Amino acid sequence: MLGLLNTVLSKGNTLLTYVKDGLVMANRFLTPPKLTFPVDASAEFNGTSDFIQLNESFSHTNHTIAAWVYTADTGNSKFIFDNRDASSDGVLLYMRYSEAPIYACNGTSMVATTTHPNEWVFVTGTYDGSTMRLYINGSENISTSVSLTINTSSDSTIGKQNYSDAEWFNGNLANVAIWNRALSSDEINSVMWKTYEQVSTTESNGLQAWYKLSADEVISGDSTATLTAYANANALTFEAPACVQTALNGLPDITDARLYSANYDIRVKADGGTVESLSCVETELNAIL
């Protein structure tokens, strides 16, 4: 399982820190998206290997799935949340190749009438036992009446299909949240502008998970302690930390470069070291979360 990679922590008009596998890579300055969303950071997914493996299936017939989403117009579908066992069951929220949001339950799909390339959009799918609704930025965009029961067992994923390595998310996500009930339009319009700490007791009724993917959930550093802390903070799994720590201890000290494939390989060799343990480190880092 490949964990959360390439996390972007942004605030104001600057990009504060670029993190890969919990390791600080660089500090950069960028112009933020036009739409301000209610967190001070987001997680960036690279479209080829980044995803978050959740520890629950979140198999709820009545439910709400919501997320702040930012995608580039790449011509590929991009999965936001997936809790299916196969192609035609469970709940799915994703961006179509045209950057139109899609919400699906047990194979019944609804495609939004709007597209959102290169901009932040709050996407919400709800099912109340009789009607599926897809909301865009708090407004109902499309709905359909359908009778169905959600019954899946596979643990859900954020950022790709959960039963195959396909449809990787390319872009940024924040505030991915799951309820075991259908939120009303008023509730959606309220929570979309809130952080987790600001959600009211009424709004948190039925809330199963809220993944902020923000600065206080992403811990930078170059030790397995910080990686373990990140995993624990998100109720996820950090596999084989002892192997990672042993390998890290065998490598030269890192200052400018931070364990990043070719760049780090060059740094190790320049310092007169070897890269024999690098493959072990990267293998285990890829198993994080």
C-alpha cells in the first residue's frame, strides 16, 4: 500500500512546505487558487501512485460523502472516495475526465452538469434511502430516485479505486468527510465552510470520519517517529517502522536533500556513503498507511 505522498501545506499567499512521505522536501512560494476554502492546507496527489488506504469500509446505505477538490484538466478520471468491492456496488465519488463530478451508488451514476478544471469545488453526494443527490458548492446539481442497499466489506480508499490500482487522483483534496446519514442542503452549506473543530454537535451527528488533510495532520521530519505519529493521528497503519529506522540510521545525515530517489542517491555518493539500504527504506515508505 502506498501512503499519502507529496503533501502541500499552504497558507495565505504562500506555499509553506512541500512534504514527501512525511519528509520536508522544499519551501516554495505559489499563488493560491482563487476560491478560498475553509482549511489552511490540502493534500496533493500525483495521479500515478498516491492514495490513502482507510481502515473501514464505511458501508452505509444512508450516507453523505463530501470533499473539497482541486484538479487540473488532464483528460483522466480521478477518484476522490471509493468504498466498492467491485465495479457496480458501493459508493463512489470522483471527477470525470471532463472534470465534471460524478456520484455513484451500486452502479447508479449521476454526472454533474458543470465542470471544474483548475479550481476548488466542494463536491457532496447524499443518499437518504430513496433519493441520490449530487451537490456542487452547496447547491443541488442533479438527483435521482432509486432503491438500493449499500453492503460492501472492502476498506475504502481516498485517491484511487479501492479494488484495483487505477483512476488515481491528480490534484488536491481537503476535508474529505463521511456521514452515515444524508445531510440536508442547509447542513451542507454550513459545513462546507467549516473546519472539523467548527462543526456543530447537530452537524456532527452521524459523522463517521473527517480527513482534514491539513497542516496539523501532516507532520514533517526525517524520522519514523513522525511518520508513526502521522499514521496514528489518522487512524492508519505504518508498516515495518523498525526496518525504516534501521535503514535511516545507516545513511549519512541529511540536510539539503531528504531521501528522494535520484537526488538522495547522488547526495549519498557525494558524501562517500553507499545506497545499499535505500531500496529497503523506499520499499517500507511505500508501505506506509
